[in-house]
Amino acid sequence: MSWINKQVLFIQGGGSQEDYEADKHLVASLKALLGDAYRVHYPRLATDESVPDLGRIKQIGHQISRIEGELILVGHSLGASMLLKYVSESEVKIKPIAIFLMATPFWSGDEDWKEGFKLADNFADKVARELPVFFYHSQDDDEVPFAHLALYRQKMPWATFRELPSGGHQLGNDLTRVANDIKSL
């Protein structure tokens, strides 16, 4: 097998085995649509409930450090918000060429359990403007309110926003729009 330069790191939503299994359908769609020109990595991230971010930021950093070639970050739901938190709060040693975020929750509120997920007030200032950032959200998402997309649009008006009329939280397990945007880079 020849070496593939374009590496896609897909970070799952949620934290359970059930969430990981559900997102396998998204990964399968992306792999099929991107074809052999891309290598899609889909690591199973552990859930460490002893830390506020479930250990995700550290694990994302570890997974990124293992990538060789052009790095493309893709995340779904909690995974999408954790990728955005990572790129806005961490020293990113391997710079991604783009980031694709689907059904991304905009964490707010005073509940203690949300603290590790919330973005800093100035998070958008910490994301390089030259980094292409794409958001996708289905209008009929019953897990992450569609209104969260508008909150990101207010904070990051330079990003690209794709409003999907249907597909629910799992975007109908069809990542054609995402794959087309990745291929357009």
C-alpha cells in the first residue's frame, strides 16, 4: 500500500460505546465518499470522568501527534466541540489544513458538568483566521438545537456554515457535503 498524504482524524460524539458505534456510520460514509486519496482515522477515545473534559483534550492531542501528512480534523457533536476547544486552547504542533464540525453544541449554563466542555469567551480570537473552518447542522437535529449554529456564526463569521434541511443529529449518516468540502481544499 502506498503512503497517503491526506490524513483525516475523525473525533466521535458522546462518550459511550453506543455513541462510538453510531458515529461509525458517519465514518463509513466519509471513507466511501473520499476514496483512496484520503486515510480516515477513527480512534476510540476513552471517557475519563475524573477530569472535566473527560480527558478528550489530552487524547485529541495524542491522536494528532500520531498523524503524518496533511491533517484534516473532523468532529461530530461532543467531538466537534472538543476539537474546537483543542484548536482554540492548545498549542497545536501539527497544524491542520482545515476543520469540519458537525452538530456542534455551544456549551453554556452554570452546571458543573459543562465546565470542561465550554469554550473560552475569546475562543474565536484563538482560531487562526487562515484555518478553514466548516460547520454543518441539520435543522431537525433533536439532540443539539439548530440555534447553536447561529451562536457559532456570531462568534466566527469568517467560517463556512452549512445548514442542512434534514438528517437529524446524525446528518442522515450521509457526509456528502462534508466530503465535497474536504475535496475542495
